[in-house]
Amino acid sequence: MSNRVGTQAADGAGARWAGAVRREAGAVGRAARAARDGPGRERDLVVQALKAALSAVLAWFVASDWLGDPMALMAPWVALVLVQATVYGSLRQAAQQWTAICAGTLLASAAQALTGNTLGALALSVPLLMLLAQWPRFGDQGVYAATTAVFTLASGAVSVPAVGHRVGQAALGAVIGVAVNALVLPPVHLRDVRENLGALAREAAEVLHAVAAGLRDGEWDAATAGDWSRGAARLERRREGLRSARGWSRESLRLTTGPLRALHRVPLDVPPESEDARWGRVTDHVTALTRTLAVAADDTRAPAPPEAAALRVYARLLDLIGDACEAEAERFRGAGAVGYPDAEAETETEELRTRLQGSLRVHAGQGAARTAVLGTLLLQAENLWVEAVPGTRQRERAE
């Protein structure tokens, strides 16, 4: 019996491992196809990997074959790790890493001279260097001070010429790594901003259409409203991704001149930062809208849902706003759809808003609970329409 149970457990574990391997293989295959089919994050990763390999090979050639160094280790190592996601990042980390390597080399050599043996030098220098590695000015490059000390002591080359040689090799590798990153398809991270804006607009449309479908059918409760609130929370996470992408785009444009940017295949017409703020406000309004519905669906709270007829009108208004968000997502993708909303959609929107304002007056005669909910929902819909349709605010001010 125990053997049978053990065999079943082993079979189950084997099946899980096989499934995990298949999923990983599928993910690798999808990434490879994406890199082959067109520009994108996967192709950018391939380019950066090839650039890192190129910088290491070039540094080895210069140090070993051209300069005749029999121990050309430091230059390719430094060049390899300095091909970073941005040119500015490469330059900053080059300064941090070179300083860390100098500190590790000098302290290890001094410890060797003081103790007279490798073990004592390691015991003396490495703890101090690991503490020094925590200095914020080093960023994540501080650990190279300790690893350089280990390499220095392991090689036994602790003389003054050897120290100067190692520091010079690190400088050579840093120069080659930064140069390769800056001159060979310099990384410019503008595509991620556009992709995140498009995804934020598309996901906002999905939440609004989901809310509209529930309100139209009348089959919604606290659990359904909870699902809508979780959808709004995903929008907030997407907004955080947009903030990160915008930061990368700013950094990637530093220290890259016009001719160098022209070498890259990423379009430079990145949406302005005002778009980030606009879709941040859309996220806030969707969150407020779903929170209002969650409160209305809670039987223990005083606010009550509006009448079904008013909610059906409101659902249609949310559908139109969701369509506007989808059109904006297509615009960010460069697929056009700039002409939305057309005259028919504008007219229908105005009619729906007028009907909802009439419903609000009717609800006012039925008590404050329903009026508060419908008034809040109408306010959020007004705000969403103004933000989701470019130029609405300017047109309203002109009128």
C-alpha cells in the first residue's frame, strides 16, 4: 500500500514538473517569436544581450591581443556588466563600479601588506568592504569592492604595479562598455510609455463596459461590485507601471544626442506627460465610481441604489465612455480612431446626461439615500467623459 502511494506521489510530482517545463518552454517560444516578428521588449532584450557580449569580446581583444595583457580578466568583466538599460545608467554605474574596484584593490593590497598572509588579509578587508558596499552612493555596485578584493588576494598580485594594472583594466572595460552601449543602437525606452498608456486606456474601457453590463442586466450585488473594485485596483497598478516607464524614458534620453537616437528604431513621438496625468485622473474617477457602487450594494450601509430605469440609462452612458477609452487606446497604438466620438455619439451622450439629470430630480423627491448615489455616479460619469474625450474640456470652456 505504501509503495503504491509513493508511486502515485512520484507520478504526480513528475507530472507537475513536466507541466512546469512545458509552460516555461512555451514562454520561451513566445518570447522568441515576439523578438523575431517585430520591435518590442523581447527584441530590446536580445539587442542588449548581444551588445553586452560584443563589449566583453572587444574589451578582451583590446586588453589581451592589443595591449598584450596575459591576465585580461578585469576589462571584459567590467565591460560586460556595464551595458545597462540606458546610456546614463551605464555611465553612472561605470563611475560607481570603478570606484568600488579601486577601493577593493587598494584595501586588499594594504591588508596583505599588513598581515603578511592571504587569510588574514581576507578577514581584515572583506568585512570592511561589505560595510562600505552599503553606502548609498555605490548603488548596487558596492559588492564589487569585496569581490575585487577576493580576486586580488587570490591572484597574489598585490604590488603597486599590479594594483595600478588592475585599476587601469577596470577603467578600460568601463570605457568600452559605455561606448558600446552609447554608440551601438543606444537604448531609448519610449515604446513602454505608449504601451502603458494604451493598456491603461484599454483596461479602463474594460472596467466601464463590465460595470455597464451589470447595471443594464440588473443582476449585480456586493460580490459583483467587489469584482468591479478589483478591476479598478488593477488600473492603479497599471498607473504605477506607467510612472516607471516614464522614468525610464526620461533617463534613456539623457546623454543621447539626436544622431544617436536616430540610430534606434523606436519612434521618438512619445506622448507628453500630460497624458499620464489625464489617465491618472481617469483611474481615480473609475475607482470612485466602483467604490460608490460597492457602498450602494452593501445592505448594511445607508445609501441605496438608484431605480433600475435610471441605472439602465447610466449603463448606456458608461458604454459610450468605455468606447471613448477604447478609441484612445487605439490612438496610442497608432491605429487611428482619432475621430471618436462622432456627432451621433456626442448627441446621444448629451441626451443621456439630460435624462439622468431628470432622474436625479425625481430621486430627490424619494429621499436622500438614492439621490446621493445617483448624484455621485453622474458626477463621476461627467468627469470621465471630460477626461476620456480629448478636447471636451476646451469645448465646454468655449461654450
